[in-house]
Amino acid sequence: MLTYLILTVKEIQIMPQKTALLKLYSNRILALAATMPHAGRLAEPDASAMRRSPVCGSKVTVDVTMRDGMITEFAQDVKACALGQAAASITGQNILGATPENIKKARDQLKIMLKDGGPTPDPPFEGFEVLTPAVEYKNRHESILLVLQAASDACDKALVS
């Protein structure tokens, strides 16, 4: 009987965490993760960059082609949780035509949004508001930031090559 009571108390304590996780993985986040644009790799990119999260093991590799200071081709190979995939989906929807400055600004704004509860990134990177529930889950922040970090790194490489 005592074992049953202990197990029941543990379940009651865990239930609010499960409810919060259900909110975190909303249908919109899952839909974004399932419809990630520009998945794969470019045959001949101007530059590539890979970022990996030591916290969760998520990994993102980005390829870019740039013309006149803007991204004209983009591809991403994303091995991440649904939150990282959703961030990659939002990035993929908005990155063509973006400048390295746009990407760095979005990366920095997303980091502030996650770490300090700041506003969502400015255009052309709208859509990250769907990830605001992740603010409470610090262990998910790195996965969410990976794609913009890798895209920024790839742009820097393309500019010097």
C-alpha cells in the first residue's frame, strides 16, 4: 500500500510537468517541424557551417549561396528536436533575400527573447513567437538558436571567400 501511495504522489508531481510539455510542443510547432523548407544540402554552396548543441546533441548544418550581399540559395540539414526543427522551418521560410546583418540581428533577438523574455525577432524573421513557451526550458534554448547561429557563421565564411 505504501509503495502505491508513493507512486501516486510521484505521478501527481509529474503531471504539471507533462501538461507544460504538451503546451511546449503545440500543434503549430509540430506542423512547422514537419514542413521544414530547404531541407538537405546545396551541391555547390559559397559556404557551409555546422553548429551542435552540447546540451542536447542537436546538430544543424547550413549551406548558403550569396549574391550582392544577400542569400540567394539556402539549404539546411537539421538533426534536432521539434523545437530546433520549428526554428529551422521559420528560418527557412524567411531567409532568402536576407542579408548577413538581418541574420545576426535575428539571432541576437532570438537569444534575448529566450534568455530574457525579450520581443520576437524583427522582419524578415517573423514567426518565432510560436517558440515563446520555450523560454521556461533553458535546456532547449541551444537547439532553437542553432540554425541562426549556423546561418550567421556560413554568411561570414561566404563573405571572406
